Amino acid sequence: MAKKKDDALHVLKTSANKVWLAGLGALAQAGKQGDKLFKTLVKKGKKYEDLIPTSGDVKDTVDAAKKQATETYNSMEAAFDRQVANALKRAGVAQQAEVDALKKEVAKLRREAKGNPAKAKKAATKKNPTAAKKKTTSSKKKKAAARPSKKKA
């Protein structure tokens, strides 16, 4: 009796490992083909799960495998999210928090412009001092061009 139990456990462990590997392969494929394939695989997996015998040791082994698969999936999902976020950051794509901060700043500047145009202009040049320098340099060049040049004889 013990030998049959050990053989059954070995077969189950081997099958669980194959299922695990197939699940990882399916997860990789689902990542390529999207949510529709993933939902289909989950549906088929649920149907297949009903066929698995649920005696004591086997059920515990299946439950442990489920728990490990769930943890691994969650870990892979978090790693994927981090990789995407890092790639977007390297590409210079603004994060939502940065966009929100810029929206608030624009709204603030608009309010200031409505209330006090001179104050708004000052606030804008404080935020972008190069714009003020360019205007100053530009106006100096215009004034210099308007003056008659002094030629030495």
C-alpha cells in the first residue's frame, strides 16, 4: 500500500512539475497574445482541475502547487511592471505624478495671470530665467542695431 502511495505521489510531483512548466510557457505566451488568451487558459485550467483526485495528500500537494504558482505569478507580474516603468523612464516618458504636478502649476499660473498679469509674468520668468535673458539680449541687439554706427576715419 505504501509503495502505491509513493508511486502515486511521484507521478503527481512529475505531473505537477510539467503542469508548472506548461503554465510558465502559457504565461509567456499570454504576455504576447494578451488578456484573451490568459482568460481562456484559466477557464480550461479550472475544468481540468475538477478532474484531479482530491484525496488528502494529493489535495495538499495540489494546494501547495497552486500557492507557489500564484506567488510566482505575482512576483513575475511585479517584475514586469518594474521593467516597463524603468523602460518608460529611460525613454523620457513622464510619470503620472509629474504630469499631475505640471497640471497644477499651469492652473496656478493661469489663476495668477487672471488676477495680476504683471505678477504672472514675473512668476513665469522666475520659472524660466532663460526666457527673460533671451528677451533682454534680443532687446539689446535691437537697440544696438537702431543706433548709427561710429566709423573711424
